[in-house]
Amino acid sequence: MPLAYPLRAPARRPALPETVVLAAVSLLLLAAAAGPLPALGVVALTAAAGSALAGTRLSRLAADPHRPVLQDGDTRAAARRRAARPRRVAALLDAAVVAAGLTAAVLPLTGPPHRPVVAVTGLVVAAVLFAAGLTALTGRAGAPIRLRRLADAAGPGAGLALAGWLLLPRNAAAAPARLGAAVAIGALVVAALAALTGPRRSGGTARCRSGAALTLTGLVLLATLTAGDLPDRAGLLAVPPLVSGMLLTAAGARRALRPEPAPPPRPTVVWPRAVVPAAAVVAATAWWLGSGLAPDPVAVLLALAAVPPLVLRELLRPGRRPFVPEPATTPNDDSRPSAPTGGGGPASAHRPVRTGDRGALLRALAALRDVPPPSGALLLVELHAPAGGSAEHLTAAGVVDEVARRTRAVLGPGDLVADVTGAGFAVATDVGPVLAYALGTRLVAALNQPYQVPGAVLRPQVSIGLAETGGTDPQDVLRQAELARRRAVQLGRDRVEWYDAYLEEQLVRRLDLERELPGAVARGELDLVFQPVLGLADRHPVGAEALLRWRSPVLGTVLPAELLPVAEDLDVLGELGCWVLERACRHLATWSGSGRELWMAINVGVRELTGPDFVPRTAAVLDAYGLAPERLVIEVTEPAVAAELPTVVARLAGLRSLGVRTALDDFRAEHASLAQLRRLPIDLLKVGPQLVDRTADRPLIDVVVSVGERLGLEIVVEELESEEQVEAARLAGCRYGQGFALARPATAERVEAYFEEFPFASR
């Protein structure tokens, strides 16, 4: 399945004017709350500042010329209308922001009896302009989508309206005005939550919606808190949503109307939509009852108002969505009785499942995305032939029919099945992610059971990738499920793997490495650092280990743990190994010219070591730099040698015949490792600090040291991070040590300067 990965844009820094305005607003609010400044004057000043900056931003967008561009089937008039749309949107939002700012700015100039009228008038004008601007920006949704959105928003909105009714001061306004303000605040906060938690929450349209909701919330608070006998300081509560909403509207409009790449959709964040209203209701009710007030009829009605939306949501629940057609039989379902399987009884074996092609799958995913709240999941299922089998067995007619029968026995009537690969299929389901995961595990259990094929019994493996629809674009859902399926394959198959953002980051990072690594040697991007090895008795250096670093100008510094697996897959490990051997020996020759008898240790992989040219190539490099062979130490990792033990033994013996010393790295000190140790022609044994830790099994390190003495091996303890570990290694009888507690890795020049601090260095 071809996948496309978007380029990652650099993060945008916050603009300086917005930062300055927000800081000034915060200082003015603190000063007004403390008393030195008049509250309504601060409300007017802060709103004017926010409106002026946001209005300037939007005016520039409205004045920005957009040249008409003809598209296929376009007329010039249609192109002109499309080009004029951004200017029209910016002008409407600009007018709304200016109306909100003027409303707050004129309040100090108005007598107390007329302030509510001014505030409500400004609220209505701003609301109409915001509605017109947002409609021009986003268009109008279809009637089913609007109905679903209304049902989803009505319940939380009723809860927030109840919280507003309980928290708004009773003497702020008359009961009808107070109720209207509470309902308006509930609706606006729900709208802001929907925009800030939706799949496009980082896009410009979502920011415009949330900015408009916050601005109108500030105006509602201003109209309510200035209507009664409350002190003027109460109006300060309207400033944060008012100013931040205006600035957010301008920022969102810039992102939505300028030709910038839209951010990719992300899964909907559902929990704030449920937690925020519930927490507000609990806090408001606790405050109300704590004040000794009894529930009034309005509060009871608002609480009951949350019930009808719940019923409506149930009627519109995902199982009844438009994408799920009436049950229909598949082409392979000829109404013949099917034998029951372990995955379900006879009834489930006859259960009809809707099938379709890739286009039907995309339409199903689009329906799951467009009917809020977005839910459902996509499962990508792939069958793998077992060892000794072939892919042709999986596509045989009998196996395909049996796979279809077992799948129908597991799936529900609303699930859609579509073919996407030769040996796999996709399932779109409208259940939640937890139930979708359970569905995936049932599919694995049903599909990896044996199949009868001519002359054999086939037991395939199954890998399933699961991705939530979450309001995401259908193609993105497919890509995410494919990434999760790949992860299931990597982890051993016969499993279900979830998609998460970290998984995608890993894959994108891997693709970047694969793209940049070829040619890194020729471009001079490889580097070596060196970590000294010290004698534990006198703390003098005896050698150093060469550690590879890739200084990529694109990816930064890449360490061997990430670099080497990619190099092996790209078949450039030999090229890297040749470079490391040559460069390490060059530095060793430089150090030897100063009269220091030091060794240089180089890590090699089993694949490189077992190559037929490794031993003669090593001899040629030593001869080219005039180095004594015993000055070079070739390290191989112990867990990797078992698979090709005879060849590894032969290559190590060939190196020792040259005089090169050999070492076994990452020795695990297990029974099998100790038995294998006697077969390997090595000189040094490198163990981890866990063997000499005070809490470790003391006899085990004693056994390792004893075996090393009998075999003539010298023990090196690596990764020593503390003085306690260094002392424990010395007391255990280990001769050499390496780690941050002794010396950190450094460049060749720094390590050479470090060596010069010692009068001499010996083997």
C-alpha cells in the first residue's frame, strides 16, 4: 500500500505584538483588581488594545489581493468569486472584532442604566458578523451532521448553562436576562471546546471558531455583570475571554486564509468535552449548596434539559449511521449451512456482513469522520504463510472461502469488509476502540487456526493494525492502520497493534535515516570518538575504544544503536566498517608516534566479521600504517555469535594468527555463555557493571574471573558509572575498566591531550 508522509514544518514562534498586548492586559488586570485603576476604564483600554491589534491583522488580510485562478470547468466569474472569498471572510471577522472592541470601549462613557443595552447591542452585532464570517469560511454542513452536532452539544451545553445559572450573581440581572446569559455562556463554551479538541484543532478554522466563541463569551459576561448592582470590578472577568478571543480569531484567520500547508488531522480529544461540563456542574452545585441556597425551578429545568439530547444521541448512535447499509450477503454466501466454528455458534456463522471495494471502504471511513462525535475504527488484516508454505496457498479458493466464513462468524452486521491486499482485507467498524481491539483479537484467534489445503495443513499467521477514525481523513486512517500492521509484523505476528503518534515518528525517522545514510562516507559525515580504557590498579590509560558517530547535517548526531541496523538493511555496513577500521588505525598510528603503547578497540558485527575479506583487509590496513598487530583489538558482541559460531571461531582464529587481539563484548555470564567461551579464541572479556554490583550474585563474578584466569583472558568491566562500581570491579579481580566514572568519550584531539597527562601508558 503506497504511503505518503507530509513534510514537517518548523514550529512558528509567537508574534511579539500579541505577546506584548497580553502582558500589558495582564498587568492592567492586576492593577485594576488591586484598586488603583478604575475597572471599567481597564476593560475599555484592554478591549481597545486587543481589538486594534486583531483588527489590524484582519484588515491586512482583507486588503491582500488574491488573483483569480481558473480551474478545470471554471468560468472567470466563478474564479473571481473564489478569489474574493478570503477578503470577504477577513472583512466580516474584522468588523466583528471591531464591534466587540467598541462595545467594551464605550461602556465607561455610558450611564449605568444604559450599559446593558449597549452591551447587548454590541453582542448581537458581533454575533451576526461572526456567524456570517465563519459561514463564509467553512460553508454549511448538511442537515444530518447539524442534527448530530446539536445533539452532541446540547447535553454538555445544558450542564454548562446550569453551572452559569448557579454561579452568576443573583443580583446581576433579572432572572430572564440571567438565564439567557447562562444559556449563551454554555453554548459558547461548548463551541470553543468542540473547536479546540476536534481533529483540525490546530488549523485556522478551528482557531477562528474558538476565538469567536471566546469573544462572544466575554461580551455576554460584560452585558450580564454590568446590568445589576454589582461593583465595576466584576466586569474584569470579561476581559480574558474577550481579548484572547479577538487575538485568536485574527491568528486563525491568517492561518485559514493564507496559502500555508494545513496541519494534518489528529484524533479527537474526547475527554475535555465530558470532563469540563461535568466538573463545572459539580463545582457550581457544591458552591450553591455550600452557600445554603436551595435548588430553584430554573436549576431543576436546566438539569432535566440534558436528558432529551441523550435520547436523541441514542437514536443517532453510530450503529445507525448512514454508511451502514442493510444487511446483505456476500458473493461467497450462497445461503448454504455453514458448520459452526470455535469463534461463534451456528447463528454467528450465518451472520451477514457487508462487503465492498476500496471505494466503499473510503466512503465508510468518511462517514465515520463526518458524523460527530467521530468514532469507530479501521482494522487492516493480513495473513502470512507459515514456514514451508507459500503465498499461493493463502489465495487458493478453499482457503479464501474459509477465511470469509470465519470472518463473517466474528464480525457484526454493521461492519464493512473490503479487500485491500492480495492476502488481506480491511474491516471498518463503528464501535469504540476498546471493542475494536477485542474484535481484532477474535479475528486473530479465528483466522490463525489450521486450514486444509491439498496435501498439507496450513496454519497461517495473522497481523492486524488498528487505527481510530477520530475525525481523521480516510487516507490518513488507512495509513495509520498500515503502520500499526507493520508494527504487528515486526513484533512477531499473531497480534493486534494500535496506531499511535510515536509509532509514526519512529517510521518517519527510519525513512529519514534510509534516505540520508547512502553517501554519508563520501560526504565526510562520519566521525569517531574515543573512550579510554584504564587499568583499575593505577588508573592509567591502556587503550581506547573507537565509537562511531554519524554527524548528519539533516538528522543531527546519530548513534550506532540507531545507525547500524539501518546500515545492515541498506547493505552499507561493510562500507562503514572499512571506514572505521582505516580511520581508527590512522589515529592509533598518530598516538604511537608519541611513544605511547596503547591499544585501539573496534566493534565489528558478525556479518562484517564473517565476510571472506575481513582478515586480509585488516592485515592490509595494519601494514599500511605500520602498526604492530597486537595494538589492535577487534570486539564482537557475545549474543550475536551463536548463530554462526563455527565461522566466527574461524575468523577470530585468523585474526589471532596475525597477532591481532580479540575481545568478546556484552558477555552475559550464563551457563551456555560459559560453555561457549571455551570455544572462542579471544584475549579480552568485556562484562557489564551488573556483575560486580554489590547487590549482584557474588559467586557469579568470581566464576567469570576464575574462568578468565584459566583461559588466559583479561577482564574489562564497561559502563562503570560510579566510584562504587569502579572499586567493586577492582576488588572482584577485574584488571581493566571503562565508563563515565573513569573517562568520557571525546574527540581524538581531546583524548590525546588526556593521554599526555600521564608519564607513560603500557599494555
